Amino acid sequence: MGYTNVKTLSPIALAYLEWWASPNSPEKLSQAKWCEQNGVLARTAREWRKSPAWDEALTKLYHEVNVSADKIQSVVDAMHARAALGDVKAAQLYLQYVERLKPTHVVVETRSVQEMSDAELQVAWDEGLSAVS
């Protein structure tokens, strides 16, 4: 994963961290068994967990997992499904999300106010007011 930039933990310590944090780790595999299978002393694994680098890497791992594209997409899919069943709040949230994905176009007016006609000024004024409300 993307937290390998934590330079104070070795690759084997990062592998242990991944195992430690994974909800998919086999329940029956104890820390002692993991250490035995990977040639690591249990004392070493305890030292890794006491390290500030461990906390930093664990935080990065959880952040990466919690904001993964797969999780976001599953939430969007759930909102869409509820919206399709008539859930108004889900529809509102889904449409807000979809609106954020649209590319925005910024138009910069380079003419001065003095160069604009009365009709153009009125349109600019109305558009400005509608953007505020």
C-alpha cells in the first residue's frame, strides 16, 4: 500500500502492520503464530507496536483504507439504490455528489463595467445575485 514511505519501519514490520490492521486476517492466526511463520521474534513485534513510526504508519494505513475509491463507490451505489426506491434524502445526497463531479467552467470577464451595455449589466447583476442565493 501507499504507506511504505515510513522509512523507520522495515518491510517485514510493514507486513506485520498490514496483518495487524487487516480485518481479513485469519482469526485463528495469533501474533505468536504470525511471528513464527515470518521469522520474527514476538518481542520484536511488541517493540514495533511501541514505536512512534508504528503509530504514523498505522494512521496512514487506516486513512488510505477508509478513503479508498472502492469504499466511496459502494456508498455512492447505496445512495443511488435508496434514491431509486424513493428516499428523498438519499436522492438529494446522490445529486449533490454527482454535481461535484461535473467540471466547472470559470468565465473571466475582461471588459470593464463602463464598456458594458445596460442589458449586459442587468444580466451580470442577476447572475451574481442568483449565485449568492
